[in-house]
Amino acid sequence: MESTANKKENTQIMEEKFAGKKGNKFWYLKGLRDGIPIAMGYFAVSFTLGITMKNTGITPLQGAIMSMTMLASAGQYAAITVIAAGSGYLEMVITTLIVNLRYLLMSCALSQKVDSKTGMGHRLAMSYCITDEIFGAASLVEEKLNPFYSYGMVTVACPGWTIGTFLGVALGTILPDRLSNAMGVALYGMFLAVIIPPARKDKVIACVVVLSMAASCVFSIVPGLKEISSGFRIIILTLIIAGIAAYVKPIAQTQGEEGKEHE
């Protein structure tokens, strides 16, 4: 029994040493492979997002450029909502910044996995590659995160998101209005798919979701509040509700994190 355990331990040690010697080509190809399912999902979602853009008056080229420079469905939808409302640039920037603020936390988390010798150029390039799905895949890497792994994933994920948006806007101009509007509903299905799983696991998140919907309804009905533009409405509700939730029920640190702080 002991000899078998020693063999397994030695094998694991050898694998870990070999993992440290994996080159950029290996990680890039692995990123390409892991990014294929992400790209397929992005294409479906961005196609629906493109139809929504078409209904707002955005052209296929504008939609493609928007998706290429901002790989964020929630951020883009928030920007589209502000554009549709005819709001100003400042409101759109603030709204998008707040909606995409989670990427700052993801960047901080991934920075702990990157080798300390990684240059600033690679770090800046990796920041472009951060999306919810790519962050999830990169977080599962047990050893140090090689920048080329993120590059590989974004190589297929970005075109999937951009092409899907372009085709969504382009075909949205060809499809009958009833069909394009019906397909636009699928975008709300995407948000439900994002919200429901964590809400079922965490009662606090479920309460935040319900409170957000209720508060949004109040802002849509109550005189005075309903005059506030949709962009600033998102900003106000996000800051207030997220702030209250973070104060009342902050996320507890894991034992590993607590140990690092005491070291």
C-alpha cells in the first residue's frame, strides 16, 4: 500500500514539474481548444444581442465594433438601453462602468495566478481577455496562469461574439419584425440563466434579485422617479442595492485567504 502511494506521489510530482515546463505553444493550443465551447455559446447570445441592437438603430458594422471592443453582454445591453433612451455620453460611460465593475475584481483575482515575472504588456493584454466564462476557465488552471492560455481562448471567443453580433444586426434587418422581436426575447432568457442558478444557491442573492425587480418597478411607476432616465436608474439602483447587500451580508473569507493574511 505504501509503495503504491509513493508511486502516485512521485507521479504527481513529475507531472507538476512537467507542467511547469509547458511552453507558450502548449498553452495557446489548450486555450484554443477550451475556447471553442465558449465561442459557440457567445455566438448564440450575441446573435440575439445583435437583433436588439438592430431595433435600436445600430448598424451591423457599429454592432461588430462594439462587440469587438467590449466583450460584455450585460455591459453592452446596458449601453444599448442608454442609447435607446437618447441619454448622453457621460451617462452611458458611468452605466457601463458600473455594470462591468465585476471585471475589476476578476482581474485582481487572476493577477494572483500570474507569474510575478510576467511583463506589463502581457498583463494589459490579458485584461482584454477577461470575461465571465474565460475567467472561470482560467481560474481552474492549477499551476501559474500562462498569458497564452487566455490568448488562445480569446482568439476563438472574440470572433464568435463579434460575428454573432454582426449577423444578428444584419439578419435582423432582413427578418420580419415579428420574428426579430420574438428572437430578441431570448436575450432575457440569457439573463435568467445567469441569475437563477446563483439565486437558488444563495438566499441573499435571491433577495437582491427580487428587491432589484421591485425597486425597478417602483422607479417606473412613482411620479418623479419615473422621470429619471433608464441609465441613471440603473446606476442608482445598482449602487444602493449592491451597497446594502455588501454591508448587511459581506462575503466571508475562506480559510485559505485568512491564512494568507496571517502569514
